[in-house]
Amino acid sequence: MDGGTEFVDGNALAGTLAEVFAVDVTAALARCGSCGETGPLAGLRVYGRAPGLVARCPGCESVVLRVNRGPGAAWLDLRGATCLRVDLPD
């Protein structure tokens, strides 16, 4: 950052996100944006009849995430989670 700029472009995320998404995300802890229940992604209830996969909170049934794989791309919608904690080696 220079010249008073308070931000950099999204390329600054590349290293950190590459490390996060290179792990088994099913072990990551997600907090439900609706009821606050926290647990591993592997504990979510996944439904596959919608386009893609829809994962719901086991506590309140709210949608925590959606993932859809199409030709050449995937879409990940995490707006039902307030946070996702991924443990990484130090």
C-alpha cells in the first residue's frame, strides 16, 4: 500500500485462500447464520434434489451452504453461515 491507499486488490487473497481450499473442508467448522449452531460441515444435512447440493443445519434446518458444479466451474454459496473455521498446520 502506498500513496494513502487503504486497500489492495483481491489478488492479495491468493496465497491464504489457496492454503484454505487445499484442505478437506468437511472438517471445517461452520456456524449457522440462523440459529448459531456450530459444527463440522460433515455434520450438515445434505440434499441433492435441487440443482447442486444444498446443506442444511441439523439444528434448525436453515440452508447453510449450496454448491453447484457445472461445466468448467463451480458455485459456492455460503451466505447461510456466519463463519467457516478451517484448522491449518502452523
